Amino acid sequence: MALQKFLDECAKISGLKPQANTKDGRGLASANCFELSREQNKDPKEIALKAADKAGKRKKTLVAQVVAENGYVNFFPSKKF
């Protein structure tokens, strides 16, 4: 249940569809920007950077840090999580 709340907050602040992440060092959740890049005909790295910037400026409680990396947006939990 807590993980779903975290994923919901990640989606709300970024406008993306994050999924739970299984890779160490990549945050608790990540969103892939490659499908969106095909739809928008833009570079996935550019989309990830804009989404991470947008998310970093929004109010959040469960998310401490949002990082764009190679076309992905990684979400790291706060201490409240």
C-alpha cells in the first residue's frame, strides 16, 4: 500500500507513469520516457530532464529526489516514506 502511494505521488508530480524499480541505485521507482519520445518525436533524454525539473519544483512528501538519467526519471523516497 505504501509503495502504491509513493508511485501515485511520483506520477502526480511528474506527469509520467512510474513503476517500481528493481535496480540498485536507481531509486525506488522510475519512469521510461522512450514511448513518450516516439509519440512526441523528441529525444527521451530531453523529456526526462523536463519531467525531472517539473517534478523537482512541485510539492511532495514521499519523494525526496527526482533524477533524470539516460531517458529515465528516477524517484528516490523521502524519510517520510
